[in-house]
Amino acid sequence: MNVLPSLLTNVLPLYGFIIAGYFASRRFGLESKPISKILLYVLIPLVIFDNILKAELSQLAIVAAIIFILALLMNLPALLAGRYVDRDMNQNLLSCSYSYFNIGWFGIPVVMALFGEEKMPLIISAYMGNVLYGDTIGFYLVSRSKDLPISDSVKNVLKIPAIYACIAAIIANLQGFELPESIEPFTKGASWTLSALGMLIIGITLTEVDFKKVDYAKFGKLLGIRYVVAAVLMGGLVLAESLMISQLEGDEQKLLLLIASFPIAANLVVFATFLETETENASLLVSLSSLVSLVLVPVACLLLFSQQ
């Protein structure tokens, strides 16, 4: 794969949607909530259903499990960072930010740009592991920062359409159901639109931050720990899968390693805003990690894929 041209011609234009989202929010007051609803209730369920139909269920289970285990393990460095780097940061918010990766609105655009539809089933499998953690344990962690009752957290988890789209797609896959070829252009358009709108939301999120007042040294340490530990843990999990199961090969392993360079999920801001708790710190963590990943992901792509 000739990575640099692919990044320049496919990923770079998507980054332009981040800039567009930033200026549209500043100039015209564009808000992320309506876009989030379109993504959460229409595009993401559709893209999930389409790609799980095409996925090998054994691979789906393995990849989703790897991402879920990674998220669980990331709670440990979050606890250590909260104790030794920033004791003022809400620990529950920090734990969620370390564990919750932006696979849906950041990872999918990158994978689409590099591989097109070819590797979408794998990244959707990873996204499902991310959803399973983020929309359950992740939401619970953010709610704990405001002491929201557990019952309310569970009710909100059950409202997530992606979960039902996943279940329906797995059943359809087992039954051998296939979507008509005539709607293939529509599903591809949905994938591209999801990518563009996901990047647009990141740009909107950036407008919520007063960068002049940010303690960059503190946030730099917090994010540095997250990226380094995530890379080490993901490397260990990929190695363990290779030694014990050996389902994943080549580009599939490299794509999982690439996830460690993804930013914090934008849903952290959605959760914090919905619960009216820790919104400023949530916006800072998501925005700064998104900026770091704009540089880190292309570098990681060059290191992982340039030899192909």
C-alpha cells in the first residue's frame, strides 16, 4: 500500500470537515446535538447492520472482545494518572476517557480512506466492542461523577440503537440474509456521510474550548500516558490473539494496533452534556486528543503500512 498518497488524497479531505465544523459552529452556531442524533439513530445503525452482514462472526467476536478487554485494562493507568498526575480531575471521567476510543466517528473515516469497504467489517467489529463498553460501563462512569442512579444509566443504555442493529445483523448473518445489490450505492453513501459528519462533530467540539486557559503540561501528561499505555496493551492483546487463536492476520492485526492512536470518543462530551456534569473537562480531553490524533494517526499509518 502506498500510504502517503492515500492519506493525502483520502484522509486529508476528511480533516477538512473538522475545520468546516469549527468555523460553522463559530460563525453560524452549528450545534453537534442534531448531527449526533442523525449519526446515532440513522447512519451508525445502518452502517453496522450492513457491515456485520458481511463479517465473519468468529472475527466479530474476537475483535469486539479484544477492544472490550483493552477498555477494561485502561482503567488501571487512568487510576494511576488520577492519583499521581492530576488529583483535581474527576476520576470517573478520567477512567472513561482512557477507556473509550473514537472508533465510530474517527476510526471509520480513516479505515474507509485507507482501505475503502474492504476492512469495514473489521473496524465495525471493533466499534461494537467499543459500544459495548462505552455505552454501558463508560456511561456508568460518567454518571457516577454526578451520582446518577444506576437504574437511570441502564435505561439510557437500552436506548442505544446500535446495540439492536448489531443483534439484528447477527441474526440475519446466521440466517444467510443478504441485502439487495441495488441498495449497495446507498449503503456506501451512508458510510461516507457517517465519516464526514463524524469529523464535523469533532470540529464543533473544538469551539467549546478556551485554548488560552488550558494547562497544556497537565493534559499533555494525561494524554501521553493514555496513548503509550494503550499502544503497549493493544500490542500485548494482538500478540496473545496470535499465539492462542490466530484468527487475525496482516492488515487486520495492524488495524487493531492503529486503534491505540485514536482519540477519546466524542461521546464522552455527549454523555457529560446530557448529564450536565464535567462538560468542560470532557470537551478538553476530547478536543486535545483529537488534535493529537490528527498527527499521530498518519504517523502510525506510515509506520504500520508503508512497507506493503
